[in-house]
Amino acid sequence: MLTLTYRDALNEALREEMQRDERVFLMGEEVAEYDGAYKVSRGLLKEFGPMRVVDTPIAELGFTGIGVGAAMVGLRPVIEVMTWNFALLAIDQIVNSAAKMRYMSGGQVGVPMVIRGPNGAALQLAAQHSQAFEAWYAHVPGLKVVMPATPADAKGLLKSAIRCDDPVVFMEGEMLYNLKGEVPSGEFTIPIGSADVKREGADVTIVCHSKTVNPALKAADQLDAEGISAEVIDLRTIRPLDTETILRSVSKTNRCVVAEEGWPFAGVGAQVVDEIQRHAFDALDAPVIRVTSADVPMPYNKRLEKSAKVDPPKLIAAVKRVLYLE
Amino acid sequence: MSRSAPSKKTRSKKAKTSGLKATADECRAWYRQLCLLRRFEEQAAEAYSLGKIGGFCHLYIGQEAVAVGSMAALREDDYVLSSYREHGLALARGMSAKSIMAELFGKAAGCSGGKGGSMHLFDASVNFLGGHGIVGGQIPLGTGMAFAAKYRRSNQVSVTFFGEAAANIGSFHESLNMASLWKLPAVYVIENNGYGMGTAIARATANMDLFHRAYSYDMEAEAVDGQDLFAVREAMDRAVQRARSTSEPSLLEMRTYRYVGHSMSDAAHGTYRTKEEVETYRQRDPINVLADTMKQHDLIDDDGLKAIDDEVKAEVADAVSFAEQAPDPEPDALYTDVYAEEGRC
């Protein structure tokens, strides 16, 4: 085991996959000479040269489409979006081209590419730079949506995403890049589509992903001190959803809280709740409660921003509600 | 037009037929292709009106010389992409009338398994890579294929066709900028038929010399008489050679015209253009332009032309009956081809 930051774990994954397969290249704004807006691509230009680590103009639609086209003819592009907020400019290529090419060509033309970058809010970046888009992409058949919360998951899942023959939306987090954690040394991958039990528990399940995982673990610690045992399920992949792991946990705990950074309406949690009520209705001792960001554009003011976000107190309150303790 | 008729500046690599930069066999083959594209679309229109083809159906009638002349300049391993007005381009690229007609009919034997339809024709075996339904969507894709060609040093060229209305969309400009910046072997072909659906170019475009837009990106460009197959082929040849020899992109503005409506739900004339205008353009029909040239050079007579046309009509009739008789996709085809097969991810 090595202790790495989330950023360096991603960097290792990129480097190893580029060493392993010369079809893999990285393209995006500031990825090469600047070493990455968030330094995820540090050192890659020097190692692999400008044909494989490509700085682009600010043209998300264009360079994402270039990635799709290159993937259609057999390369393995990793397209970095500086944040997923800016990828709205590229969503036409992701949804109308990447996600549909295999189907509308009758299976002839696949799009093996990764589109990756930070998703959701950081600190005081206000409305246009603080959005979580996983529900948008997870809605689309043809895409896979992967959202690691730890350095080990970041490395193992990015390697799997690059090797995947389908387009993968890979969402990171600006607030995760400095997070340190243990990462297995040497070659390893984590399969797409598998959730992870981040903490075992008996009384209640907290389903979370990406930036809600750490608040959920903190909440579980505090609940433990109060004698409540919470199981924390990190989805890791939003599409395809690992329903089996969710249901196994809920069948054991009979109570569930679903957390996500996105807005409440038609969010990922709504899908999770739908799966639970259809497949584990009889196991439930309480309605499932969702904890999401507030249903507003993100405010700039620090206090207002804090009150808009998912945090341990909100998760603890939700857990107590499903336990009928409040 | 900067160029009509065969350019005197271009050296032909083929055996010449006096004054023509093509052989008699080539001319006959091209004439056959022009007729095939025309007859195919006429039959598609009829099948559509009978309810055998559904959805949107955008016909290529009037623009045939652009497709046939362009493809004549390409290598088999070059990449070709188009908008949704692509039946003619797919045929000219060498896809069979049967596989395309079956696709329009939504049948399993169609080139896209009946899942794509008129707007999404694909045949990876001839590198015809769509058939794209969102205006301008294919322009970055073609740019990416040119990037891949350069990346692999394969000396392939990507050729991306789109209508003149797509030259107003952001993806066009982003793509041309990056293709020129990175010196990608890409050829961009504007099929300027004068109308984006029902909007005349003059109502949508500030500078109607669309090829000038390339100059903003330090890219070579020319306007081409799209009704003259020789002019098209020679311009495409110059652009393709430029891409292959120096890895530089080009923009070609092929000036052409569609005699029919934007799609099958749109009348040929009456709302946004006059019958007289359509008739005026029909006077320079690309099929007649080539036929006249061939006759002038004593390559063929009227009987010969008719024999070719009859042969083509039979081929299209075969395609229609093949498409009619072909089975629908199996019900479980609904859920296949969404993702790669198990184990590939």
C-alpha cells in the first residue's frame, strides 16, 4: 500500500494506462504545458509528448467531439473538462454522439472514451461553478457514469474506464483532489458497476457517492458514539447502478438515507429510492429519506453556501428520522 | 465560382480523353453513379409517400455531382462523414443500394440494422461513419478522425460533409480552428444548396462567400461549381492531396441546389422559394452537365445513356423489393448495441 492523494492516484492511473496502451491520449484545456488546471496531468507532457498530451483552445464542444471522432476510429481518448460546469457546452457531443453511436450504427461503431473532470461545488465559486451533473448523464443509455470518492477508487476506476469500450463520464471533485488515502501498489483495477461498503453497520444504511461519502462516514462516526450503527454504501458507479449491494444492505438494516450532492428533483437518489421501494418494500421499517443540496442555484455567501450543502448534521438528522428518534 | 469546368492548372494522372481529364470508363462509371443516386432518391420518395419509410427523410436530388465527384478523389481507407442528407454520399462511397434502402425501410438487413434509419447510415467496411442528425455534430467527429490519422501516421484523410447552414454553428468554427492549428488532414465540404430548411442563406449568413470563413483560420479554401462533377473532383483532389502531403486541412464550398424540399414533409417550392427558381437550377442539372460533356467528346450517345439509366433503374427496383421482403429486426434487438458486450468494460 502507498499513501497517495486522489490527484496523484488519478495521475498514476493516466500514466500507467498511457504506458500500457499507445492508443490512449489526454486532451483538454491546460492539460499539457500547465500540467493540468488541478495538476492531475502533472509530468505527462514531459513523458509522453505533445501528440499524446494535447492542450486545446477553450472549445469544449469541439475538442470533446474530436475525442468522440478519434474514439470512433480506434483511439482511446481521455478528454479532460476543466469542470463539468463547462461540459454543458459539450453535452451535445456526449449525449448525441458518444452515447448513441454504437446503437444507431447497428453495433458497428463504438466510442471507447473517457470524459473526466471535477464535478459539483468547491468553496464560494457561486452558481455557475458549483453544480453536480451526475443525474443528467446517468439518465442517458449508452453512457457509464463513474464517481470515485477515495484515492484507491479513483485509480482503480480510472484505469477501468480507460479500458472500457464504452463512453465513460468520470466525475472527480475539486475538494477531493487533496484527499489522501491508501492505494494498492502495482497494477490493479476496480470494476465499473460495483458499489463498495465503506463502513459496515446494522441499524441504518446511508447510500452516498463522490463528495457525500466523507460526510456520511463522519456522520456514521458520530452516530456510533450515540449507539447507532450506520452502514455506508458508496455507489462508486452511478450507471450501471449496483442495486444488489444497496438491496443487500437495506434488507439487513431496514432503514435507509440516500445522500447526493445534486439537486433533489429527479436526482440520482430518486432512482435509488425507486429501486429500494420496488425490490425491498417489505424490508423497510420507515420511508427512505433523501439528503441533497438545496434546490437553489449555489449562493456565493459562505454561510448560505454551507447551508445549501450536504453535511454530517443533515445526514445525522435524516438517520434519526428514519429511526423515528426525532 | 472560382472554378468551373476542369481546371487547366491541375495535372491529370489519368489517361486523357481529348480535353477531358478522365477516361471514358471513368466518365461512364460516374454517369452511372449520378443516375443511381437520382433514381434511388426518386424511389425513396415514392416509398415514403406509401408509408414504407418513416420518420424524417432528406433527399439528395440535385446535389449528386458533389457526392460522386468527391468520392472519386478518395482512397478506400479515408473517412467520410455527413449530415442526415446522406443517402447519395453513402451510395457514392460504395454502400449498396440494397443495404441503404433496407435501412430506410427499418429492416434488419439495413446498413445500421434498422436502428439508424435515413439519418444514420453507417458502413464501417467502407469507412462511411454516419449519418449524423444534429446540424454540425459531425464536424468535430471528422476532425477527430483526422487527428487519429495524424496520430497514427496512417496518411488517411477525413472528409466531412455538411450543409451551408451548419457553417453558422459553433462546432464548425471550433473544428476549423483546431484542424488548422494542429495541421490535421481534414477536408471540410460545405454542400451549399442555398437553404437551411426553409431559410435562404441570405437570411442567415452575413457573408455569403462561406469559403472565406476558412481564411479566419489560416486555412486553404475554394468555392466550387457543385453541379460540375469534374470541378468537384478536381477541387477535392487538390484538398485531399494537400491533406496527405502536408497534413493541412481545407474548406471546400460546393455550390449546389436541391430540387426537392428540405425533407419529405416539405414541398419543393411555394413557401420559401418559387417554382421558377427551382426550374432555373434544373437547367444545369448535374446529370445533364456530365451527359453533355460525354456526348461532346463522343464518349457515349443517347442510347448509351439510356442503357445506363435503365440498368440503374433495375438496380434500384431490386433494392426496393429486397427492402420490402427483408425481415424486421428481432424484438430483442431493442436492447442490443447500447453498450459493448459483456467483459469489454
